[in-house]
Amino acid sequence: MKELIAYTPLLCGTLPIQIDIDGSDLDIIMEVNEFNHLRNE
């Protein structure tokens, strides 16, 4: 996640709130203000 630090990454989904079941995944949401810059990375 160090590569994403400029986008304020936040873990979300069922794992962080401990209601996950077998097969649950982990999601990452980010704050993006310059989409063209993100596409070029």
C-alpha cells in the first residue's frame, strides 16, 4: 500500500469490521482528484 499513499488508501469491506465469511475479499478505496495522473502511473 506504500505505492498508494498519495491517494489516502483505506481498507474497507467485511474483513476490517470482522463480519467476513469464507471467500470474503478485502477492498481498498482511494481519494483521487487527478484521474489522468492516476491512469499514467
